[in-house]
Amino acid sequence: MATVVQSLCLGLLVGALTLACSHSVVNRPETPTDGCELIDHEGGKTEICGQPQTIVAIGPNGLELLLALDVQPIGYADYYALPFTDFDQPQSQIPYLGERLTGPLKKVGTWDSPSIEAIVQLKPDLIVGSALANQAQYSLLSQAAPTLLLAYGVEDEWQTQLRQLAKVLGRSEKAEQVIADHTQRVAATRKQLRPYVQNYPQVLVLASEQVEQAIALENSDSRCGGLLEDLGFELLAPDQIGTAGPGRNNISLELLPQLKSDWIFLLAWSTDFSNVETEIEQQQIAAVQKQWRENGIAQSLPASKTNQVYFHSAYVCRALPGPIGTELILEQLQADLLPPVNPTQ
């Protein structure tokens, strides 16, 4: 997605920021003032004074880490342009993370186009943003409040970021508990899935919005691909692409029959939110699921014939690379691959 700053309002916003903010962190000191700390992050160095209480999260990966630390923000910008004026009922409005929110949030634009004006009105004392999407707005955001930009934390990077946020928020003990729980959860799932891994070791991890137009092959550098490898599965890819390098590569639909996968993990997404009453998981996968079932090449694959193609929202794998996203993925895999538990046994 292209980063957008609304140029028509830029001059007005700069003026508003100058008047509305009691502090400015654009000209950052080399050493912190008394009672403050300089925090290194992807955007540079930011001075944090005291323990932030009112926080704006730009992007689901930042919100995920805050919620993992039991911190409730006051404003939020999602990855998608969700069709809500504000998140007054976040439990049903914000994908996957909403059920962990205890109160309403102010909507402050989107991940790659946050509303500086809306953020200023909230008077936050910390903004958690994305290095991938918010570098262009960093100067303006920093005038609204001290701003930390986080990298997209695949593998163990999210743990570093969680510890960094926890230090700022006075929740270091909670961060260590979250990391320990994550490690234990992955190990337990690896053990549970071992029989399935032994019988069906080879997996294709695919992602698509339009099956016949474009399919991406996710590899070990992607969030879900790396997690499946950690669980013992072997990721498949054509020789000319391989399973290392960038997290995903486009692949021709016609190449899939060459890859004799035991099963397929298919990540789907949709930017059509015209029916906001639909449950988010089903809304995200419905179109791709239909396209797959109507495509002759897709249906010729062994995994399709044995009903071992599992559809899930790409949002979880791509937007939530931390502990909550991992927990959701592991729950999905257990539901997909393990035999149902008979409560009478």
C-alpha cells in the first residue's frame, strides 16, 4: 500500500500540532533530560518522560503487542479501511484483536494513512507506529506525542519489540511471562502435531485474493511459513523459487501440480467490506474458497482430492506476527489437523 499524507491539510495540521502539543520530539537531545529516557527504535531516538498512559496504536502489529502486555490504547488505525466512523464496539469491529479490548477506541485513519488531526485531538503521550508504513509521517506524529516505530517483527523480532515496549510501559515482568507462554505453547503444539507431521510432512503455504489472477507462495521467511517449519513441516516450492529469501513470491497456478504437497494452508483476503455483518474470517475467505473449488487446476491437486486444503484469513499471518497471532494460528492448525476430541471419552 502506498503511504499517503493528505497534502491539502498539511499546512493546517502543522499549525495545529504546534499549538496543541506541549512537547516536541523532532529535535531530539543526545542525552535524556532528568526523569526521561532515550529509546532507540526503527525511526531513530525518542525521549520518553514518565510512564505513558494514553496511547495510540497505528497498525495491528502495534496493537497486538500492547494487548499482549494488557495495555488498552485510546486510538487505533487498522491495516484495512474498515467501514466504521469509530470503534465504538471494537469487539465486533476490529479483526481478531477486538475481543481483547475493554472499551471504545477512536479511529485514527488507517495503518498507512493515519489521521494526524484525529491523533492530536486525543492528546496521547505515546504513539506506537510502523516503520514500514509511517516513516513519511514520523515528523508530524512526533510533534503530536513521543512516537516509536516498530519493524514488522517476524520470527523472534517481536520479542525484542515487546521487551522494548514493556520497559517503556513498566511491564517487563509481563513481557517475560508472555514470551515464556509463547515458547511453551509452540512446544506443546509441536508435540500434538507430531503424528500428523510424520504422515503428512509436506505443505504448500499459498496466499491469494483472486486465485486465477495471482497466487503467492509463502516460504520460511514469512510468519506462517516459518511457524510451520518450527512445527516440523517441510515447505514446498519450485526449484527456481526455493523456500528461502523474501517471505513470499508469486507463483503460476499451472506450477502447482508439480508440487506434490500432502496438504495446503491457503491464506485468503478481501478488501470488500460492503457486508460488515459477516464474521470477519468468513468474509475474508469466502470468495477465494469459491474460486478454488471452481478451478480445474486447483481441484486436480492431491490435497484438494483428499480435502486437505485449509482456508484462513491472511490477516492473522501477515498483520499479527506476534504472540496473539501465533496463538490464533496454532489454534487454527489444531482444529484443521487434529481429530476432534470426543467429550464422552
